[in-house]
Amino acid sequence: MSNNVIKRHGQHTYPEKKVLCLVSNAALLEGMQVGFFAEEMTRPFFDFINAGYEVDVASPDGGAVVFDGHSNPENPKGAYPNDLVSIGFVHHTVFGKWMENTIPIADVNVADYDAICVAGGGAPLITFKDDLKLHQLIADFYQAGKITCLICHGTSLLLWTKLSDGTLLADGKTWTGFADSEEDMINETFGKKVNEYTIETEARKNPNTTFEVAGALEPFAIRDGKLITAQQQHSSYLASQFVIEALSE
């Protein structure tokens, strides 16, 4: 008998759950429209659908949302032309229409969901910082015992989200997010400093939290109890795996 035979079983059925995928509305950065990073929403969405979950897509203001041009697989000048999941999402007869009509967070009932998954991209550093209602929503999800997942620049919410006792959600937590080494790559590409502040630099100013990153563009995610964070787009699948594992416990 050959010693080279490998057999593997995978999980096919999962508990029935409902997840809210949250993305930023569009914003202007250096005079250019930015949105959310395509794969950071569509890959977890795809994984959740395959797990049999019911999934909704929301944004702070509701209504239309856009992919970052850089991450849009149908942008001839984009960097991810082979992102088949995002292409499939926008051309799906039902899901694609959600890009024009996301749920506003004002209409979100936390009790209806088992988890929230927040995508990053170019817009969150601009739109999330002063959105107190969004900060409250994230706090509400976490304090209700829901799985709270943040990806890439979506993790910026941990710089500001406070719990009901006034402490930061990030206090006492170990987490990750878009690294300064990755911000440096963006700055080099554009020949200037693109973002006014960075997640890693700001996170390291908090003595009560533990912020960790892997090498630039390396897949890396952390689960700390109900909190799941992922470093960047290459870590999206790790984030969704953590969410599915947590919801299966």
C-alpha cells in the first residue's frame, strides 16, 4: 500500500446563523473616490454563504457603496483582476443589487445577528473615525456577546470604540490591523503620505492593549475571545474561518 495517500474530511453542515457584513460608504481621499476593499467583504460573505448562514450587507449611511478602484477586479488599472469571488458577487442577480442598497446601521437590530464582520479599504480611516453611532453599534455587538470581526482598516474602529463602562473595547485585548509597513508600501506607490494617521502607530499609543502584526502582506489574523481581527486583504479568509469556528462552538 502506498504511503503517499492522503485523505481529508471537511465539514459540510454548520449551525444556522445570521451575520452582518459592514462596509464603509464612499469618501474622498486626496481628491479620489475611495470605498471598501472588495475581497475584505466578498470573501467572508462567500464563506458565510457556503456555511449556510443568512447574510446582510450594511453601511453607516445605507444606500450605494463602491469597491476601492485598486481592489475592483473589473478596473483595468486595478491590482486584483483574478478576484473571482468579487466578480461573482457584483454580477449575482441578488447580491450585486445590494451594492446599490445597503442597510443603514440605524435600521440594524443587533439581536437579529450572531456576528458582525467589518471590511476595510480606503474609506474607513476617513468615515469611521468620528462616526459615534458606528462606534456604538460595534460596542453593542460585542457587549451582547456577538462575534465581532474587523479586517484591515476596519480594525481602526478599535482605536475609538468604547464600552458602556467608558473603557476602550481594545483594552486588555490582543489584536491586529493594517501594518505601518503596509502603509509605507502605499506611500511609496503614490509618492507621498496617503493617510493622516495609521492604525499601528495609534494602537501602540494605548498601553492597555496588545497590537501585533506579521510581515507586510502576510496572511495574519487573531482571535481573542469574541473579538476577531485580520491584518489585511490577504487575511480575509483567516478571519472568516475564525468566525465560522466561533459560531460552531
